[in-house]
Amino acid sequence: MCVLCVNFTLKELEVKGVYVIEPRVFEDERGFFMETFSEGGFRALGVDFHVVQENHSHSRHGVLRGLHFQRGEAAQAKLVRVVRGVVFDVAVDLRASSPTFGKHVWVILSEYNHSMLYVPRGFAHGFQVLSESADLVYLVDNPYNPGAELGVVWSDPEIGVHWPIPNPIVSRKDSSLPTLRELISLGQLFP
């Protein structure tokens, strides 16, 4: 038995490399305690993830953020969890050589299920807030680089994400992101 990984279970989703990670939660009448990240524990499970930055996002009901990624050497893997509220969380495979290129997976992340989503490099990521508001905390393995920031438009019919809340609140910037076909023509995909 792996001593380092007893505090986590790992489930790979339908797109290779994307995992739901369930922490072991110790709960009683006082509340709960859980380990949310252990580099050694994750490595023992086959996820090599070295954290260099932590981000926190607060959004209100219906807000949709994404689908974002960073290009080239600035690409980021992410470990996403919700510390307050409930979100519909999405990862889209942008690896041109992948058999699941253009496919997406989604999970519900919440303060109640304590689930985390590991999104490797080569994916776009986004979410929609289902609760009154939500706070996401996500760890990344590469610092943010504004010059490498890009994304794919959340409503791209070729990707076909069925967002749970119609008419989401989306920034002008996210609404003007390119489609998957436009990314292909721009040569902005991962190998």
C-alpha cells in the first residue's frame, strides 16, 4: 500500500490525462479536515505536478469563465477545486495529435463533494457557477504569462459543451475568443 497516496483517490475521465481527484475527508461534528495537495502523493498516483502558483476566482451565479489556456512554454496544468459554492467545470482537449482532440469532459465541483479536477497542459479550461456564488482555488505548474494567454469561445458548436445555465454572464473578452477551427487555422494548438 502506498503511504503517500492514502489521502487521495484518482479517476481518469474519458479524455486521457484529465482526472477527478477525491481527497480523504475527515469529518465530525466540529467540521472537516482534508489534505488538498501533496506533490509526493500525487506523484505516487502517477500525476507529476509541481505547483508554482495558486489562483483564487470569485464569481456570481450564472457567470461563465473560459475556455482559457496558455500557449507554448507558458502552458499550464491546473488542479481546480471549489472552496465555496458549486460549479460546472469543463476541460477541452487541444492536443492536435490526441485521439480525443476537440472533445470535452465536465464534472461538478463543489464545497460539498470536495472533488478536484486535474487538467494537464494541452487543454482549455472553463467553468460556470451554479450556486449563488462560488470561489475556486486552483494550483498551476507554470506562472501566468499574459502574452501567452488564449482560449476558445465557450459557445463553439464543434466542441458542443451543454452549459447548464442558458444565457450565461460572459466577459466581452471571453465572448470574442476564436473557435476551434480558427485556432487550427492560426496554428495555436498543442502538439
